Amino acid sequence: MELLPRWLKPARATSAVGIYLTPTRLLAIDEGDPTVVLERSVGQGEAVSVALRAMIEEQAWQGRRLSLALNRHWYKQTQMEKPAIPDEELAQALPWCMRELVNEPIESLLFDYIDLPAGPAGQQRIAVYSSEQEAMASIVQAVTPFCVIATIGVDELALANLLAPEERGLLLYKVPGQELTLMFIHQRQWHFSRTIRGFQALDDESMSVDQFVFDNLLLELQRSIDYAVGQLKLTAPDNWYLALPQRVTPIIQESINQVFDINPKSLTTDTLSPMSLPALGILKEGQA
């Protein structure tokens, strides 16, 4: 799934950079050294498109191929039954299908979709992603004089690329300013997510790890799995992954292991923070 119209895509360049765009920070990973995360703050009053162009110039990325992941600030997701329209016509029909489900004029939005697993009654379902056309155009216009844009996608789908192609996994993801999120991923496809509220303090460096009590988290994990498997008819995940602040990862791994008898793997490292993972994921999408 990508929000970049095909007519905006020039020919492929030779080497790639994955960049995660948030309202306050840009985080980038160069395929030449995927262990290093490059960051640039977005200044107060500075447009993200301006900051992105400045980062390209600062890093001398002219001529590179960029894969851009959007923070949820720039998109909305809507789930619905799949319209009875041939797949080759559905992309063009999305504005008409969504006209009653969005608050903005449909002509001001870009739409794309992904297929979801069939519902409990066998009905076909899709997740539709919408983004403001003007905002996307400003990013494209700022970048394309210097670089090739390989894709523009969204962070939750980019994260799915971090798992092995055939894997069925559960991912717990937490970045500053957002609630803890649980995601079901299968074959690098996003299937289901749920927000688990009450864990904003995981990012609070002033709070001792010993102060955290994870009984409620473990209960919410069980409820989410029961809902996904029982109501949505998804298959239980084979492997669990954590994309959490490094300081809380070991204690959460231990808590999950004690209750579920599963050893979740951490996707973060000393240099790769949860915030940087969408940049790595969108880079892997471009390499697929």
C-alpha cells in the first residue's frame, strides 16, 4: 500500500534511504549502513517538506532513491466491507466509496487500500488509507528535483516488513506521544491492531522500571488475542516481537514469558529505537 500516485514515480535510482516523517522529527536509515539512524529536528514553524529538503542537502543524498513512511499524523485508516467492484477498478472508485466516511472533501484526499482477512461471516474486507493531497504534493515537490521517490507509505504497514516473509507475528509497538499498540502481522501484511491505553509512562525516563506493574498489560494482551482469534477468526501468532524503549524491554519480556510461556524478541537495539523502525521497514519494502 502506498499513497504516491503512479504518475509521480520517476525511474528507479541506484541506492536507497528510508525516512520516517513525523511532525517534529525526521529519522532516516541508509541502506549502505542500516545500523545507523540519522535524525533531524523539524524546527518550530518549519514545514516538514522544507526540513526534508534540507536534510537531503545536508546529507548529500541528491540522486538517491527515497522510501518515505508517514507518521499517523498524516493519514487515517477506515475499515469497511470490500465493495463488489473488480480489483482493477476499485482504486479509482475509492473516493466514491468513502464520500460518507470522511469529513474532508474527497477531491482533497488521496486514497489507497489493502485487503484484510475475511470477516467471521466470510465477507471480504479492506482497510482504506486517506491522506491530504496538498500535504503529499508539498513533500513530492520538495524532494523530486533532487531525489527519486520510490514509495510513500504509512508507518503501521512499514513495520510489517520487519518480520520474515512467511511469519505470523504479534508486535507490541510504543513511541513517544503515542499509546502502546498491539499488531497482528502475517506474511508482512498488517491484519489487526489495537491500542492498549495506560502505558504512556513507558517513555518516562524519570520513572524507575521497578515501579511498573504489568498485570493489566498482560490481561489486555490476552483479551486482544482472544478477540482477534475468536471474533475476527485470525490465527494465533507464532512469534511475538517488542518494539519498545530499551530500558523496559527486559522486564516486559520476562513478564510475558512467565504468563504466556513465550520469549518475545526485541526489534530495538542500542542504536535502533522504536521511533526509527518505520524508516527501516519502509526501506525493506523498497528492497522487496
